[in-house]
Amino acid sequence: MFQQNKTSKVVTLALAGFGLTMGLAACQPKAEEKTEEKAKEHQSAEATASAPSTDAPVTIYSSRKEQLIQPLLDKYMEETGAKVELVTDKPGPLMERLKAEGKNTEADILLTVDAGNLWKATNDGLLQPIISEVIEANVPAKFRDPQGNWTGLSLRARTIFYNPKTVKPEELSTYADLADPKWKGKLCLRTSKKVYNQSLVASMIDHLGAEKTEKVVKGWVANLATDVFSNDTKMLEAIAAGQCGVGIANSYYYGRKVAKEPEFPVKIFFANQNTTGTHTNVSGAGVVKNSDNVAGAQHLIEWLSSDKAQSIYASADKEYPVKEDVEVSELLASWGDFKTDDINVAKFGELQADSIKLMDKAGYK
């Protein structure tokens, strides 16, 4: 296993009998003020704790592909009797749709990839904070929004990949080392226009400062073997073909490739193990600000952070579970243990604009 170095509408919803455990403590009146009737109401709320409302559906706007998330939602509906409706699109269009729909939206949950996207959704006023002891217990703080607007649900390492025919693992160390002239003509990268690289550079700004990070990114550009790639899969295939020796990609793209092609001639290397730890990002979810079913939305997100859901949710897309005590898949376990960065992933969003400006200035297209 890898190593992992708010007031909301919930209170009133718990009183209404939706039974979300995180609201119960806040809604208890003083003992001397309790009438027998109020006590019975409270006992009823406790009795239904953890049971979602089945009257109204939970509608998810998801940038995750339907084939990855629908089987898990089917299991949730089977177990709870709740109804879940799924709408899929890319992150940008989904957020624009939420803005356009405003109070008329049918969405209850926004489920998307990268903390940078989740931060942007919060910054645009599309999500609302929730208080959940379940999520706080299941998800380490560094993978959650400090204000409770969203939580990570699965993890991916954005790390170094190499061709073992031309590169030895002992030659590799950190993201910054890939700027060294020894890698000139050997480095491949995905475009800077994708949020995954924006988040990586944002984390480097936080650790190294803007000046040092800019030098590193300029070094990357100087070392490129070819033009940047539109996606990680094409870049990994270029490494396999010998077009370059090393590159940076998300671990799940590699996992998908190896699952289909066990002899795929590329290896994974976990960066920064002797320094800050490997850059780790999330896919995650938050409750939509204008949701009509906050209780149902929160319950589903809590369920997705549970042991049972985590083992399925993460392995379906070759990702790591966000919950620490859940076993990883056999494939991921074969890659070995690694230390993850301790930075709170919300920083990726906070520094996103700085990251984009820095990469543009450094000539990283």
C-alpha cells in the first residue's frame, strides 16, 4: 500500500428526518428544554441514520465516463433503494451548465477529476460546504477541501515513466531533475493546457517557489525530444517506441495500458521519494449549491468513501483508493509502495493561475 505522508444545510436536514449522522449533534436541544415529543422525534432521526431518502433521485453531473461510474451507482441503488441519475460531459461544459441553470438545476452532485477543477467549481460558487464525520473519518484531510466544499474519492499519482532499454531507474529522482541537461532530447511531456500539468506545476511553486519552478520548466522545454502531446497515452506510447526516454503521466493511464498489454515496454518510477513525495491528485465530488436533495447527495458521497465502494471505485479506473486502509488492486500493488506529497490538494486550484502564467512564460505549450 502506498503511504500518505462549516456550517451547512445538513443540520436542518437532519431535523427533517433525513438521518445524516453529521447533523445530529448540532441539532440536539438542551436536555432541560426537551419535551417528550421532541425526544421521540430525535430518536426517530437516530433510528434512520445512514438511510438515504428514496423519494427524490440524486442527479450527478459527472466528467467521469459512464462505464466507470455507472456499475458503482447501480450497486448503491440496489443496496439503498435510492434513485440516481447520471449526466456526463467534460468538466468545463458541466460547470458552465451549472452556472447557466442556476437555481433551476437538477444537479445534486458534481463529480469530476483533478483538485484544480473542484477548486474552480467552488470558486465559481457552484458547490456548498457540508459537515460529515463519515467523510472526515474516511478521507485524509490533505485530499479534502479545508472548507468542506468537496472531497477526493480516488487518487492518481502523476509521476515519471521511462523506457528501461535506454534509461536506468537509478538515473531518475525528482521532477526537477528532468530539467538537467543530461535529459536533453530525451524528455516527452503532455501539453501544459491540461489541468493535470497545471496542478503539478502548482505543487512545485508551493514547494520550490516561483523562481526555481520557472527554471525547472524552462529546463523541461529545453530537453524535449519532440512537440508536446495532446494526452498521456500518446506520450507513453512515444516512450515505448523509443521516441523519448522519460516522461510524466498519470498512473492510471499507464495502468490501463498495461492491463491491455502486459508486455508494454515502459516502467513507472515514483518521483521525489527522498524529498516531498510523489505528486498525487484526486477525482472527487461536492454537493451542488442549488441542489434540491442535499441529504441524498451527501449520503451518496459518503457511501463512495466507504470500504466497499472504494475498492470498486478506485480499481475500475486503475486508481488508488483515497481511504487509507483499503487494499489496492493486484496491478497497482505490483508497482510497489511510495510516499505521497503532504500538500493539501486544494493548493493546486489556489495556484492554478500562477502555474498557467509561469508555464506560458517558460515557453511550455
